[in-house]
Amino acid sequence: MENNNSVKNSEQKEVYFVGGGLASLAGAVYLIRDCGVEGKNIHILEGLPLLGGSNDGAGDAVNGFICRGGRMLNEETYENTWELLSHIPSLDRPGLSVCDEILEFDHANPTHANARLIDKDGEILDVMSMGFNTADRMALGKLMITPEQKIERLRILDWFAQTPHFFETNFWYMWQTTFAFQKWSSLIEFKRYMQRMVFEFSRIQTLEGVTRTPYNQYDSIILPMKVFLEEKGVDFSLKCSVNDLDFADGDGITVTAIHYEDAHGKGVITLGKKDLCIATNGSMTDNATLGSYNSPAPFIPENPLSGSFWRNIATKKEGLGNPEAFFGKPEESNWESFTVTLKGNKFLKMIEKYSRNKPGSGALMTFKDSSWLMSIVVAKQPHFKNQPEDTTIFWGYGLYTDKLGDFVKKPMRDCTGQELLTELLYHLHMEDEKDEILSTVVNVIPCMMPYIISMFQPRAIADRPQVVPAGSTNFAMISQFVEIPEDMVFTEEFSIRAARIAVYTLMGIPKKIAPVTPHHFDVRTLMKAINTSYR
């Protein structure tokens, strides 16, 4: 009966999603599954030629493969993610859901990193101890009980100014590189990660809590969702950039028109009285650029697509957030990744022997003394559906792209793919095999991302808008730049939770959204964390 009412209420309603990332795809699934909206009435407008947003994975064995990043999942905290993916059929395993497929793969290939931190001498460090002193522990403990309202706009380094030793601990190097924090990142976000992931604190040295997908996130998550939605008749418009919205006059927030540009030129979509607009108001991969084996990836932070869109609409209505807090300092919000494609498995076998981890069983290997703070991770092969058996790949990234390399005396952002790989070989102390390893290279593709951790920028609570702003009648925002109390950005769960909130609120659906699991209130988890801090 409830579902029939939903169908009746949604009759003739058109829903427009700005952006084709995970949140929009999730929102479309919720509209179809829980609200009775027909697929033909759902429209997803994406500026890029491919869906998936920051969940990507592309390439081939001839030109090389590329992942701009790799999203790590987590079984204990991704409450809405697993529920959603349990309703998406696997493309490869008839009868299984995508959720079943991922968890079955992960349980069969558990993570247990044996080479989490490596020093300048190439020695794998013993990281069972977090390395805290009393002042470090007291500062962390005080942070955990301090309300967010009292730490607005503060950076992590502001909080630990009286105990700079904190930034030399094993914990900081591991936590920082696992989640890509900088010392100048938001203290609020750091605290939320500590609360949300407190049960990972006691096993951060092995990253056992990381849940891996069978392939890259595009092949494993985005593609099955895309196929599901296509079969439901959802309308996808690619290479269609939305740059502005019109709002009705008055105090409320009602979208009346969507301004876009595609191959045919500029256009306007006029919204009817029942229509909805759900927009991605910011993307971490705005202005991402690619290089090659012989050329660096250019750093071009100007005019970010989604950031500019957000700026345009935020000037028109109160309550739509402050994009300048996030898209105003690309020198603070960038890092660079690189994907290496190789013929054969010689180099991966060398890494396996060195790290004592077979491909897919380890996690990040961080070179803590690297001036770029470089890390690499070797996934289980193949990592792409179209990856041949005789081809192997791995991924890496560096947090400090403006610093000179320790061996290649250039800033990371100015390095070619060959130079990035060369720097890595010296950190692994495999320079004697350099020529032999380089002879197996198909490509090394650098990727510069000016805004990849922009959602970690120091902020006031009001800088991130509510998913459905106060006074909205037909508008919501879904991205890593909206405010969801207690949840942590830079995760699949945040995108999916935002989409579910947006759809259920605008559609008036009284269904429950899976709450944030309060691990930081669990006594046993807290005791483990406290014990770990004294290891």
C-alpha cells in the first residue's frame, strides 16, 4: 500500500541529478526502489564522458591503465553502502549482489600489511608501537571530548602545537597516509575520523579493516549500478556540463531552471512544479589532469567545474554553503597519484619478496622519509576487467607535490611518469635493477589533482550546506561537501548517505536511514584503543 502511494505521488515528476558520480547513481536507485519513480523520469547530467565521478578505472594493456585514486571500503562503518549494494546484481556472478561479491572477495583475500612504513635505508619498520608520549595521549584524549563548535576553522597542527612530537609518531605517519590528511587539514575532520574509525586504531599498522573490491571501483561498483539503472530506463546525458541554476524569487529555495552546455551548445531545462533538482555541489577530482611516461601531469587549478557551479549558486541563496573554504587554496588541497602498467610480473614479484605481501594481501607501503611522502599499494591482479594475464599494475601517490625528490631533484608535480617510478626504485633500494625494470614498463601515468583533499580544508560548521537546505522545496545537494553530523568525508558511505537523505527528504519517504554506528561509545572498542595508545 505504501509503495502504491509513492507511485501515485511521484506521477509525472521529473528528477534531475547534476553530476554523474556515485551519489547521483545511488540517488537514482533509491528513487526507483523506494519511491516508485520510473527510470525514464530520472535524468543524470554529467560533464565528463564517463560516469562514476571520483570512482574511476580505465585504460588498456597497450596505452596503460589509470586509477586517479582508490577508495577503501570498510565493513563495519559503511552502513548504507552495503544495504544499497545488496540490491544491485553482480555482473559476473549470477545470483549474487554486488555487496555479496565484494565481501566474499574480501574475506577470501584479507588485508594484513607487513610493510606499512619504510625508512630511508629501505628498512621495514616495526610499527606495533604508536610511538606516543604522555603529551600526545593527553592531546588526543582532550580532542575526543571537545565539541566541534569549539574547534571550528582549526587545523590539526593548531591542536598539537604544544606537542609537535605527535607528528613524528608511527601513528601519525600511518593515519595521515591511510586517509590523506595534511598537518593543515581540518581538525573537525580529523576528530570525526578518530571517532568513526576508532576500532581501526588498534589495527592501523596492518590495515586489516580495509575492505577491497574485486577490481577497481569503477568496474566493481559503478559499472553494475550503471547497468542496473540503464535497464530501468534512466536517462544519462554525458559531456553535459551544468554551470548554474535559477531560483524562484522569495525567501525559500526552489529551483526553476538548470543551465547546461553540451556538444550542441548552451541550453536551459525548465523545471515543472513537481520536479526535483539534486546537485553535486563539489568534486574532489575537479581539474584532474593526466601525464604520461615522458610528460608530467600539468597543475591547472583554475575554474574547477563543480566548484565554479557551487560558487554560482551560493551567491543566490542563503544556506548553500561557502565554496571558498574548500576551493580557494589548491596549493593546500592537492596531491598526485601515478598508475604503473608493466609487462609480466617481475617487478611485482620483487615487491612481494621485499614486503612479504602477495599482491592484494598488503596495503599502503609508505616511505616515511620521502620528501614527497610517497606511498604505493599493489592490488590483487587483475585490477581491471580488461587486464590481460601477462600485464600487471600498481598504484602510488605522494602528498607533497611541491617538494624536490630525494633522488630525482625535481618537484613531484614536474616529474614525468618515468621519473616518478625512478624515485620509487631508489626508495626501494632497487636502483641496480632499474634498467631491467624500466624495460618492462608499458606506461606510468601521473595524475595531478588540485582539489583531491579539498573537503579536508579547515572550516566552520556552516561552510558545508545541509543536504536539504532550510526552506528548500525541490532542491538538495549531494557530495563530499555537505554537512552530515558525525559522518566522515572522503568515503563511499558519505556519498551514498547524502543521496539517501536527499531522496527520502524531498520525496517525503518515512523509511529509516541507517545511522552512524557509535563505535566511539563502545567500551570494549575504547579499551582496545587506549591499550593501543600505550603500546
